[in-house]
Amino acid sequence: MAIGVVFSNDYEIFMIRNSVSENEILIEPTTRLLKAMESEEIPLTIFADTECLLRFRNLGMEEFPQQAEEQLKDCLRRGHDVQNHVHPHWRYALYDQKTRAWSYDENKFLLGNVGNSDLEIYSQTVKVLTETKKYLQSLLDPVDANYRCIAYRAGGYGIQPKDSLILKALETTGYTIDSSIAPGLVLKTKFNRVDFSNLPHLANYFMKAQGGIHSSQPEGILEVPIAATSLLPFYYVKNIVRKLHRKVFAKSEAYEWLNRGGGLNTAEGYSANRWEVLKDRTKSLFQPWSYLNLGPDSTADSLFETAVSYYQRFRQPMVFSILCHSKTLSNSMIQEFLGFHRKMKQKFPSTYRAIRISEARSFLNLT
Ligand SMILES: [Zn+2]
């Protein structure tokens, strides 16, 4: 039974605090990642935070988007994939030159919140999806005339709230694949509104406006999920031990990114006090659930176990995604990413393949 894995990278800077140059935060780690992926012949799918690049442009800050655009073109040239990742709040973000910090209207963090009525949300979403798609299309068309921007990953997994409207907008604007869903993830923070419980019991399925993300349709937007699983007691304990081991013994370079910047949901984003940071990390240690998101605590083994458990849950031809963020990458994390690939290859020698997300439909023999 065919197993396609999309190695994906959310290509974005930190949402609040960027303490070093964008080059150091994003471009340079991506260069290292690409080189490593190519050494194992793994294609990477980059989900580019398009609204961010456009915002830099609009504010006359040219250097970063120019570097990023060159890198995205280079990725495509080298056989990788580039698709769309939307963090809509960038459109309204304000930059403080002195502190190098960004500030936003928190209500604009999710597409489903960017209007006061359904009609307004829908038309705003169509506008954002159209403009960002056009941006990638015109950037990458000169590199490859066959390039199509057809896949979408919501910022902060935020295909909710208003998933029906967002799916309708995705269809209207010509997207055919979504990769925002990590089955089982429930994330209700100041910024996120995610409830991915009670999804159809299928490895991949089609979604339409009617029924939203909780209903499987005969056709529509194909979901390529970020594989996830709840941990059985044995694996739960094993996972805690492994994470603790990594926290204590792993090269502290896995946490070096904290010197480079901070995000939204973790206390680390706010340069909070040590106690808050410790609380965050403790919480992540005891999570009874795991998904294919490469973090400082991930190991090739932990990622592999999650993937196998996901496979065993469905036992059908499938395509799922594993996710990393350039901004938090370290060399040891990149090695775990590659290690995961090698383990998959070993376990499923004839059925496993690392693919680009735009190949997902043909991989599953869909039209
Ligand atoms: Zn993101």
C-alpha cells in the first residue's frame, strides 16, 4: 500500500521577535536544509509565508523579500516544490525599527476572523488567496512554465473558524490541496482556534464548503494531513523519557533558535520570565499526543513511531506530511529529519516514497 510522505517546511520568520537578521533566521537555515535533503534525494515542499513577504515589500523593506524570492526560485529549479502559507495578520502588521518588533491586531490572525459578516470574511479570503497565489505564480512561472500554486497551508493550522467559507474560497481561487490539518489536534490559545477532533476516519479525503473539514465528500479539496497520533501508554512514557533525555543531553544547539527570535503562542515569544518558559516546556513534555512536527525534542525514532502508528490506523494508500520550520532548525534536528526518512525507507522499502505535495493526487491515482 503506497505511502507518500511530503517533507514540508513552513518558510517564515518569527511572528513577534526577530533578534537577528531575516537572512540568519530563514534563508541560511533553509540553505542548510536543502543541501541535507538533496544528499538523500528527498524533495522538499516549501510553504512560503507570502503575506509576510508582501508586507515587507509594501513597507519598502526590499532586502529580505528579494533574498527569499531568489531562494524560492532556486528551490523550484532544484526540483523542490513551493506552495502557499498564509498568515493573514501580516497585511496589517506594523514594524518598530528601533526594537525590530512586529505588532498586530490579534483578531486578524485567522482568515476566519478577518471580517464582521460571512460575506466579508469570504470576500477577504478570496482576495488574500488570489493575491498570494498570483504572487507565487508570477515569481515562479519564469523558472518553470508548468509551475502551479495549488496547495495551501493555513497559518497556525487556522483553517478554522469558518472552515466552510475558507474551503469555498480555496475552490473558487483554484487550490486543489490543503495541508493544514493535524488529526486530533485541539489548540485553543489567544491566537488559535483549532479543533481537529472527530474527522472522517480516512487517511486522505476530499472537502467541500458543504460539510466543512469534518465531512468527506466525493470530490473537492484533497486533504494531505500532518500525520498525528495519540500515544498509547507505553509510547507515552517512552516519549517523556526520550524528551527528557534530549532536554538534558541533547546538544543545546537544538534550542539555539531561542536566541534568534520568538513566536506567538509560547511564552518564549514574549521574552517572558523563566517560570513561564518552564511551564510551557513542561506542558509539551506531558502531551499524550504527537504529530509530525520536527521540534527540538523530536528524534528520528519518535517521528517514525508516529508515522507508523498513523499508517496502521488506516492501512490504505495514503499521502501525509511531516513539517519543520526553517526558523527553529538546528543541524541535529536536520539529522533527525533525514533519519526519519531512512527509517521509513527501511520499513516500507517498496511502498514508501518522499514526494512533493503537488504530486499527491497522481500518487493516489486521483485526477
Ligand atoms: Zn506558519
